[in-house]
Amino acid sequence: MLRITCVQFLPGCNGSRLVSGGADRQVRVTDLERCAMKSFGAHRGAVRAVAATSK
């Protein structure tokens, strides 16, 4: 089971994309309109916070 530890909607996407981090050391960007997800896994430990900017 995936344990999500943090989540934030991306600015400028009208609520259609979010970024999340988890105990599995992955950061995921999810496109809710397309039901698509991209994972980034270069973290050494659980991802406990995410921050998104408009740039």
C-alpha cells in the first residue's frame, strides 16, 4: 500500500495536476485530467514535504 506523506496542487494548472511525496521515497506528478502519473525516485528517504512554484 502506498503511504502518501505530502501533496500539493501545482499552481497555474486549474487544479488538474498535483505533486505528491511518499514513504516509498518517490515524488509523483499526477495529471488528473489524463489519469497519468510520472514518478521521480532519487530520494534517500521518505519524502516529507513538497513545494511547487509557478515558474
